[in-house]
Amino acid sequence: MTATTEDAANAVPDHDNGPGRDHTDLHTTVVDWFDAHARDLPWRRPEAGAWGVMVSEFMLQQTPVARVLPVYEQWLARWPRPADLAAEPSGEAVRAWGRLGYPRRALRLHGAAAAIAERHGGDVPGEHAQLLALPGVGEYTAAAVASFAYGQRHAVLDTNVRRVFARAVTGRQYPPNATTAAERKLARALVPQEAALAARWAAATMELGALVCTARGPECERCPIAAQCAWQLAGAPEYEGPPRRTQSYAGTDRQVRGRLLAVLRDSAGPVPQAALDRVWHEPVQRARALDGLVSDGLVEPLEGGAYRLPQT
DNA sequence: TATGCGTGGTT
DNA sequence: TAACCAAGCAT
């Protein structure tokens, strides 16, 4: 593969990521900051276990911590082990998901629990490859669970870490739209050698991005590495690059799906077609959205035109 | 690689 | 007040 413009644009100076470079001071500074400032989140407590970590990671995919907290607590109380969730219909997972958004995650978490019960004796696997094979688990989540729950050494590259590295190392206000090979390479180069430290580094860099090095209004005065931050040293230049397009929502199928599913979720039994028809005026889009929910396995059609959450 | 996929708080 | 943003994944 030839070097692309993007690769060149995201190249990191040799003095920052040269192979074998020692980043001990950086690791120490960030991890010490984490020890002093980390939030006390339930999935970080020892009693959460690997299942707690996995549940939290699913819920935190694109959903803020504050909204996850109450649902997480109820979820773990009801389904303390993967097999407990696997024993229930997937519709119960969708219902318990509530308004966290992206309800396909609930379906995938249920599927992951079933796979864990069947293939792994009911225990969340510790191997990255086995985690990655579970529904709803991608590169980030596999690395996060292996790192946080099992103390393994992985590059954990989420949106927070990408932003921290973009600023502190690459000198840009924001990372590229899509994760690049250069970002992955940099993340790997910065992982501490020792596994236990690597796991703390992963959590610490994420926390720094979540609390201090935020997307809007970063609080550089509070940042432990502001003095070494490439973006700060460059004078905090504004982001240059393709517009980071924000997703529209109003009037989309997603909005219609959300309304349809809300009715199903809040209803104990089957919902007649007529009740669903009331959530959206435009019949073609309404039917398309409902079809999509059915084909996604989020909704089950019944004889006679009624619908319900899946019973399987 | 670009797109679809929810929801609600913040600026 | 729209736009932005939030621990991504699957296709």
C-alpha cells in the first residue's frame, strides 16, 4: 500500500512515536492523574466482573455515562450472569434497554450472552479473538473487555483516546473522521509494555478525553500533559479538514423506528397495527420503518396484523 | 469506506 | 436554536 495523503497528513514525528521510544514519563503522568481523578463508576469496581464490564461497554457505545448508569444497575441486578440473560427472550432485553438508543445493541448483547453460555461455559471469554467473534463486539469493545476485565495488554482506541492522541501527539484539534492506520499504529506504539500498566493506561487516556480533553471546550488548565501537548505547543490551531458531518435525525427512518419501538416497548402484550399507525403520518415511510425493525429482529409480526417484541 | 442505526443533554 | 456530541458496530 502506498502512502496516501491522509497517511502523510497523520504522520507522527519520529521523536514522538519512534519504535522503542520510552514513554515512561508520559504513562506515569497520565496514570497518576487517573488515580487522583477517576470517576467511581460501577463497572470499574471489582465486583462488576467481566460480565459487568461487557454490559457497560455495550451500553456506552454512543451513549453518555449519565444515561447508562441507571439502566446498567437494573440490568445487572436482573441478569447477574450471561446465562441469566440468555435464558430470556430477546424482547426482554430490548424492553430493558429502555431509551438508551440503538436498540440493536440490546439484541446483540442478548446474542452475545447466548454465545457465551453455549460456547464459553457461561464465562465471558478473555481472549481478544473470542470476544471479537461475539455479536456486537468490534475492535474497540474486544480490546476494552480484555483490558479492563482481564488486565491484558491491548491498544484501546475509542473516540476519547483518538482525540487525546490527535491533540497531544499529532497536534490537531480533532482526529480524522474515520480511524486510520496511522492512528492504530500510534496507539500501539504508546501502549506500556507491562500488561497491568497497559490496562490502566487505556482507562486513563479514555478518562482524560472524557473529563478534560473534551471535544468542545477542553480544560487545558487542568490537563496533566498540557506542557507536552503538541496541539497546545502549536498554538491550538483550528481543525482543518473535511467537515465532520453531523447526522440528521428529524424526519428520518430512524426517528420513525424509534417511535414505533417505543410503543412496542411500553406495551406488555401485542400491539395492533392501528396503534402503530398513529406514530407517523406518512404510510410509506412508516411501513418501511416497521419492515426494517422486523428484518432486524427487533419486532415480531403476528397473525392478524399485530406486532410485539420478539419472544425468542 | 460511507452509511444507517436512537436518544437526549448541551451550547 | 439548530448543531453538536456521547466508551461503535455491521454491512
